[in-house]
Amino acid sequence: MIRLAIQKSGRLSEDSLNLIRECGISFVSSTYKLKTEATNFPLEILFLRDDDIPGYVQDGVADLGIVGQNVLVEAGFPKLEVEALGFSKCRLSLAVPRGAEYSSVASLQGKNIATSYPEILGRYLTGEGVQAQLHTISGSVEIAPSIGLADAICDIVSSGSTLLGNGLREVETVFRSEAVLIANQNLNTEKQHLLEQLRFRMQAVRRARR
Ligand code: PRT
Ligand code: ZN
């Protein structure tokens, strides 16, 4: 039996469940259950908050997980990635108020930036030779400039309408992300074999979708 952690409820949930089903794996899921067992594959599915998934897989509480690369890399476990899954594509971007002066990332020197991704952003700014004050907030990052909390923000963007609706202009892409399958690095032989079977089926599903 191999144990897979997926997001309980959020943007990754439906696509994660659909992918498992399209792999030919049957299971019953209910809103109240935090785990379920597949009926035709030795798989147990855990339903967790996405932020907890990388740590659980790193520690071996779960063998496998499905999570966004943004959360995986921010958590510091990029090595756990085994397969890109092609859904939940988005980018982590810097944005400034529409009227603010901005010519390049150097314009952010000495500024206050609100983000939920201090690790990824910090590394990016260091690489660009820019020093800024990062303010870590866990949600509603887009309102930070309008309430005087920050000069700029760095947050997940997909359509761009949230930025637009908050009077912000996207100026730099810091990181591109999609959902990935992750795996614990010390799986026993039996679990490694199950992982290979799952990857094979996931790759076939992706090819069939194209
Ligand atoms: O409760 P839990 O902690 O499990 O979920 P969560 O609220 O932390 O995450 P959730 O469900 O919002 O997102 C899960 C993953 O989906 C993220 O980690 C990304 O990998 C991916 N993803 C894809 C997105 C988006 N698109 C996205 N648009 N995550 C968040 N957003 C948000 C963004 O933060 C911003 O507020 O949507 C808004 C921007 O969207 P646009 O379309 O207006 O640009
Ligand atoms: Zn989360």
C-alpha cells in the first residue's frame, strides 16, 4: 500500500482527483473523510492542506503528494519532485501600484514588499542584487499597497484579474509553477514499484489529453 497526499479543498483538489480517476483508480471520497482507500490499486489517499504536503512527504508520513511547485520550493524541498503534471499553471510575480514609477527590478531597492513567498522572492532579489524589506503575510497580499503596508507585492497570478482589480501592475515574473507529483526519497522497493506504475499511468493520461 502506498500513501498519496492531495489537497483537501482548493485549486488543486479537483484536478488531482480527476487525474487519479483517469489513471483507472477507483475510490469513494466524501467531504468529511480525511482519508480513503482505492478499491482496485494499493493506494491510500490523504486529504490535507497543500502547505502541509511537502513536509509530510519529506518525513515519510505520506509516500507521495500532489502540490504546486511554488509551495514545494518555498518549503525548501524541490528535490522531492518526480513528475510535472501540467495543471494548476500559474506564476509568482512582482506587482506595483499602477501609478508607481518602475523601470526595472532595481526600482525595488530599499522598498517594502509584501509576500507569502519570502524564500523564493528573497533568492530572486539576491540574484538580481536588490535589497528590499520583505513582509510575510499569509493571504490577501494584493491589498497591502492600498492600505500602506507595502510598496510592492509578490504573489501568485494566473489570469491577472486580481491584480487589475486591486490597482496593481505586474512587473516581473519571479517563478513559474504547475502541479507536480512528489515522492519521499527513501521508498522501499515495493513502494518504488507502485510509484513507477502510477507515473506510467499519469504519463499516459497526459499524452491522451494532448
Ligand atoms: O487551504 P489550502 O492551504 O490547502 O489552500 P490554499 O488557499 O493555500 O491554496 P489554493 O487552493 O488557493 O491554491 C493551491 C495552488 O494552486 C497554489 O499553490 C498554486 O500552485 C495553484 N494556483 C494556480 C493558484 C492560482 N492558480 C491562483 N490564481 N493559487 C492561487 N491563486 C490565487 C492568487 O493567490 C491570487 O490571489 O488567485 C489569485 C490570482 O488569480 P488571478 O486569476 O486573478 O490572477
Ligand atoms: Zn495553502
